[in-house]
Amino acid sequence: MWFANFFVSGSMTMVIPFISLYIESMGNFSDSYVQIWSGLTFAVTFIAAFIFSPIWGRIGDKYGRKNILIISAFGIGISVFLMGFATTVWQLFLLRLLMGIVTGFIPMSQAFISTQTPKEVAGKVLGTLQTGSITGALMGPMLGGALADAFGYTSTFKWVSITIFISGLLVMYGVKEVKLKLSDDKNDYKSYSSKEVLQHIIQRPVLLVVMLLSTLVQIAHFSIQPILSLFVEDIHGPVNIAFFSGMAFSAAGLGNLMMSRRWGKLGDQIGYIKILIVLLFFAGIVYLPGAFVTNIWQLIVLRFLLGVSIGGIVPLRIAYIRQEAPLSMQGEVLGYNTSLRFLGNIIGPALGGLVAASWGFSSVFFITSMLLVLSGVIMLYVWYKYEYSPKHSQSFSSR
């Protein structure tokens, strides 16, 4: 499953560096036309995934997650393959929409591993799984750019689709979904309606906040994405701008890759919410000095430290969901969680661009830092009120 996640994550990010260039090659368009349609074409995948992730999660809970993984991989592969034959912007837009509809491989793989893993080691295992996604996301843009330069856009889409098809085959023939008896709780194996799933989430304030924070964290993390290259140019100058922008992007991914498994393992031992609270505050503190950097290396160090903190947030959230949601509804719950993440992916870049245009680059770092610290405060308050205090009171009264 690690290799399948690596291939899918890498393949889906391979085409990101040259989507705008691909649109530009389709006709004699103005710069504003290319910029608008690049944004729409990029965003439509996340919007469709935001809508369909819970639907795929529910289907996976009912009919098996391996089947959905296979459908998702081949669906993404076909849509990417056909992108290589697109001759108009509308065709590319519709194919990106199709890709968003079937995009669910990575969250479904998380649900698959979650339901095949005992609660006690869920953080460590999910952290290991995430390293596959991160490694693919790190290598994808670099490989995509190199392939596009060497073979052209059309051939690159075809090569990318092949790697996604390989992921589908790896799951089809290399992964076995086993009905493990991981729990003696009958609630883990009963059927739930969508209404019951939503009620389960709403009735557990800590679980609800963990999921809602998915949006806030993604807004914070993605707010800097559209302006990072411009910020690098501002502090470093135009010399080798692509290279140094790539280093700034990759530094966060490297920190993420190094620490995901370790944070997950620590969460298994100490408690997922405790580590999550620490990481939210740490990420907020690390983001703030970005407003004051004066050279590229300071920014790269801060981006690496940000990756170290952000690296544990995703597997810890999913491990907590694994702990709090019955097995038979975890696909749908993780689908809602994924939808909230995609919502943050949509809002974040738009917010970052708007803030930077209105008040300058530094303001994005201030607001992002505030969002992450606010997330930590909310998580700390809700955890203390609904989990820590009741347990503490019970242990005190039992003496």
C-alpha cells in the first residue's frame, strides 16, 4: 500500500507545475485568461473531491475498500491519460472534474489501513503510510517538470497515467482485504445510516473539532502556496528563482517525511490529542518568524521546521478518528474529514493571495500563524473540557 500511495500521490502532483503552460499552448490566449482558467482547472478537482469523498467512503464501508481503491486508481489513470489528448480548455477542465469525482485513493487507503490495524499502533502505521504520500508529492513535481521538458506535455500525461494504472494493479493483485476481528464491540460491525454517522460525529465534541480543524490547518498550510515563489523572489532576487522556490517547497516536505511516523508512534504512547495540541502550537510559532526573514536560507530552515510539525497532524487526526469511530463507519467519517481538508485546500490559496495583495507578504505569515495558534487553543479547550476534566473528576471521585 505504501508503494501505491507513493505512485498515486507522485502522479497527481506531476502535472501541477505545467497545467498553466499546457493551457497556454492550446491557443493564443491573454495572460489573464490563462491565469483564470489555470485557477479554475486546478480548483475544480478539489471541489469535486470535497463533494464525493464522503460518498466513496460510505460505499467503501458497505462494499469493501479495496474495490473503491481499484476504481479510484483506474478512474484517475483514465482521466489523466485523456488529458494528454485535450485540445481545448473546456476538455481539460471537464477531465480535471472527472478526476476530482474519482479522487479518493489516498483517504480510502487511510481508511483501509485504519480498519486493518489495531487501535494501539494506528498512529505509527498511519504515519508510515503518509510517508509514501509525502515522498510521492515531493518527487512528483520535479519528475513532471523533467518529463515535460524532455517529452512534451502530451507524452507526460500518458506516462503519468501509466504509473497510476500500476498503482491500481498493485492494489488489485498485491493487497488483500481481510475481515479482521479487531474489536469485541458490536458497534464496530453494525450498519449505520448517514444520519447516524453525522450524529455520532456531532455528539463527540473532540472528534468534531478534530475534523473541523482539518479545514483550518489546510487553510493555514496552503495560504502561502500561491505566493511562496514571489516571496522567494522578493528576498532572494530573480537568480535561479525556480531552483530556490523548489527548495523552499521541498524543505517542508522533507521535515514532514522525517517526522510523520515518529509523531504517530508518540501519539500511540502518550495520546493523539496531546501531541496534536503541541504540534498546532509549534506550527503556529514556527510560521511567525517567516514574516521577518531576510534571506532564502532562513526561509528554508523555517519551512523545514514547519514540515516537522505539520508532519504529525494528519496521521494523528486519522488515528484519533480510528479510535473514536466504529470500524463500519470509518470510511464515511474519513470521507467527511477529507472533504473538510479539500475545503481548506480551496480556501487557503485564495485567502493567501488576497491577503498578500492587500497587506503584503508578511501579513500572510502573521495570519497563518494566528490561525494555527487559534486551532491549538480551540483543540486544547475542547479536549480539556470534554476528555481530560471528566476523566480527572472520575479518578478523583473513585478514591
